[in-house]
Amino acid sequence: MYKTDFPHSFPKDFLWGGATAANQIEGAFDVDGKKLTTAEVVKKATDRKTFTMSDVTKESIKEAIADPGVDNYPKRRGIDFYHHYEEDIKLFSEMGFKAFRLSLAWARIFPTGLEEKPNEKGLAFYDKVFATCKKYNIEPVVTLSHYEMPLELTLKYNGWADRKVIEHFTRYTKVVFERYRGIVKYWMTFNEINAASAGFIGTGAIDAHLTSKEQLQLRYQAVHHQFIASAIAVKQLHEIDPNATIGCMLARMQTYPATAKPADVRAAQVNDQLNLFFTDVQVRGEYPEFMNRYFKENGVTLEFAPGDVELLKEGVVDYLSFSYYMTTVSAADDKINQTLGNFAIGGSNPYLESSDWGWQIDPVGLRIALNELWDRYRVPLFIVENGLGAVDEIAEDGKIHDDYRIDYLRKHIEQMKLAIGDGVDLMGYTTWGPIDLISASTSEMSKRYGFIYVDQDDDGNGTLNRMPKDSFYWYKKVIASNGEEL
């Protein structure tokens, strides 16, 4: 629509806040009836460049079940948010949070996933968390499935590889939608749903023993089941609580061609399509045509049940949320230098710096991603993860001077503001890890993202005391000025 000017500031109702995941903060993994989840059987990495979340086997799960401790499985202890939630949410309030993104631990509400009725003690915990958010006028943004599911569903069905899991998931979603009607306004279905292409982390399915072709078949079939579960959940929420909204969530992997060579441009386009396929289905309500060729050439044949096509159309999401940490480079050949991080999925860019974990830092790429997503989908966008994992040191004055984190976030927020000026409908920004937590990829504690320092090391030693960093006071100023003072 033509106008004589463009937006010069963030919307007045912009949702500033931070984002977490149950399996990285809650701890209390065996308290009040909760049972093990898929996240809690993944061993910690031996070094910070190793990604372990897809190297899960039947044998490694047996070993994890036999080990009742937390030393090898730090996600079982988290940062004990289960007993510190009031203190933590109060600290978020002191920063001025408008929104707090968190996930529900499915296994806290349905311990095995197979129960007909929910665990009341699990629901009671979230009752208290949401009541505390309300006390401080913080909107909860709730993810239904964030890299975890009840372990029993993996043991019985091999996770999302089996369509039967849909029934168990939608029983869970119906319960929480009804319980939190009028309390939770913003929901999300699957965290970074494209992680299903990496295996166990996203599908809960054991496939390390399969060939790469067999893995591809299983993973895309599993994600189809998630698409259907997501569509059903959307329909459930719209019926149960018409005033609430629900979005999908993508790990946005913006990529650039390595050169102006047409073959490299095409390689980048293909990688882009494989990333956006997931949101194409959930926002547009159907499989994009380009995937037909990809599936055929890679030997993937999906099983659709009667009514699936209609369900996908009927269950499109209200908004698109995404994480943004880095960009990559694509080339038609393998001669480009690969990124060195533990999340290495593309080529390195010589024009960018990298974090200690090898993730390339690209603030301008966020503006590019926002514009491309807005142009493609024309639905409200929500950045629900963005942040810098770094090793924080306590200085001689007893404080943490994390100017590097402030610099990272400032540059990304500047690009967000420019994208809003470009016409992008951006509804909010929740930084990843407003409080130090257990790393998703390596289960380290020393990979810190937070505005709030938690006194705990990689071995679980420490007081768990919370302490604001310099970035805490900086972000408080950003929120108070609605993004004008950076």
C-alpha cells in the first residue's frame, strides 16, 4: 500500500523479551511424576565443536536409562528453574520484559506420553509459572515441543517416525490449550521444525544405524507427521481460545552464493528452498512443488493419510517465528571452506567474524532474512531466538563486563529497525538465553548467552546464584526506550 513515509521506530506494542527451553533450564527431571525425555538421554559433548544430539542409538539410550545421575546428562539438572522460577521471572521483570518465551516439558504433563489423563503436579508447576508472569505483566510465549518428547514414545514408536504419535501429541495440546485459555495468548508448535532433517534432535527417532537414504526417508516422513500434528493443534487452539494465536518456528539458515557464478547462485537457491520448505507447508498450507523433484531424485516417498491435504490447508499458522544466529555460503562444488562450528552446515564467509563456537556473525543477514520472509509469506514475523554464546569471566571487581554480547545484540537490533522501515511486520524479539542455561548442542554450561549469570560450571558445581551482567542493564535501557537507545 502506497504511503508518503515509512516506519522509523519499533511498534508501541513490540514484544521485547527472552527465550528458553524446558530441557535447558528446568532441571528436576524426576520430580513430581516427570519421566525422562529424549533430550535427557543425550550425553554431553566432549568438546565444544562436537554436535552429539543425533548420535543416539538403542544402546546409548539403554546406557542413559541405567544411569540415574546428571553428570553425563546435564540437561537433567538445567539451572533448576523448577525451584528458581519466581526469582528468575522477577529478574526478567526488572529488565522490563514484555514477553518470556518458554517451552512446556511434555513429559512433565504426560510422563510417558501414553497416559489418558495428565499429571496434575506437572500442570500445577506451569500454573505457578504463568501466575508469576502475570504478576509482572509478562506475556508467556509457549512452545509446545522444544527438542524433546517423552522417552517412552521413542521406545514404543520410534518417535515421530510413527503416525500414532500424533494422537498422543494432540491429546497433550488439547489439555494445555484448555488449561491455559485466556492465560497464554501466544503459542508455537515445534521449535525449529527443520531440525527434523538432522535426526533424533527433531524427530525423537533412532536412525543412526540407517543408511543416509533411509534416514532421509524416515526424517521427512516424521516431519510430515509433525506437520499434521501442528495443523491439528492450530485448529484446536482456534476453537478452544479464539483470542489466542499460534505460530510455527524455523531455524532460519540464510545462505549466500559463494560467487556470482550462476551455478553457485542456483546452489544457494536450492539450499534456501530446503530451509523454507518447512514454513511453506505451515504458513501456505501445502507442499511446495520444488520438493517433488527433490523427493523423487532422493528416493523419498511420503505416506499421506486421507484428509492430510485438507488438514494442512485448514491448519495454517497465524504468525511465523524463527531463530537467527548465523548465515552460510553455498557453492555448486565442494571447494569452499566449511564452517568450523559444531553446527557446521555450510561454507564459511571470509567477510564475517565467528563466535568461539564457529558460528558466523552477520547482523545484516538478519535484515535480509526478515525482508525475504515477509515478501514470501506476508504474515507477522517474530524473532524468538538470537544471541551470542560466549565464555564469560568474572572480573576483579566481581562483575561481568560482556561488551561483546552488547555489541552483537546492538548490531542485530539496528538491522531489525531497518527491516521495520522496509515495511516488515515484526511483532517481537526474544533473545536466546536471557539467563545462562545448558547448551542445546553440547550440554555445556560455559557456553553462556544470558543477561544473568548463573553460578554453575560444566560439571554442575556452583551455588546457582544469579547475578546480572553489564548486558542486563543495557537491555533494560533498550526495552525502556522501545529500541531507541542502543
